[in-house]
Amino acid sequence: MIGLLEAMLEWERKPMVFQSTHTSGGHKITQSAVNWRKVGTNTVPGRISKIYDSWKKQKDPISKFVSWDNISKDTGLSVEDIAAEVKAVFNRDYTLVGRTVNRMGDGTYFKFKGNPL
């Protein structure tokens, strides 16, 4: 029980966006991760359509997930801004957004399950 409590407290100390590193296939992978509980819902008109268009181009053909970093590079928006827009869509209708985590439990991927516009 103490281990679970320590893990929960460690998660609360993490900032809204941080770098997550894990090993896969003998290679070290570092990517942006989002602490979903700390993300606000600041929206700017037109920004979600830019994110959605980028997601349609970059999504994995099978799982439909994409990393926050790939969308950030394509749109020129910060991961914080993208996460805020995606969370606003999630708060409006939770069935439109899917999120997943890497092996460390860090939120590194998301997908749209419907049109967020």
C-alpha cells in the first residue's frame, strides 16, 4: 500500500508536460508526456481544427494514436496548448478522445474517436 501511495505522490509532483524516457528494443526513447490532471482547458478558436487536421495526417493506421510531439512539430503549437485543446474536447464529450500511456504510466499518446469540431 505504501508503494502505491508513493507512486501517486510522485505523479502529483510532475509538471503538466514533462519528458518521459523509456527503453524499447534496446533503444532509449524520450518523448513529451502529459500529466492530464494538471492540464487546463484554455481554447483558442480554430486551434482544434489545426490539431485535428494534423492528427488525420499523422495517426497510426491501425491504432489511430499519435504522440503529442508529432502533432507539436507539425502544427507549431506547444504540447501544453495541444493538451489544453484536447482536454477541452474531452470535457465536452469524453467519447471523442482516447488517451494511452507508455510503460512508465506517462500519458504520451492520444487519438480522436470522432470529429471534435
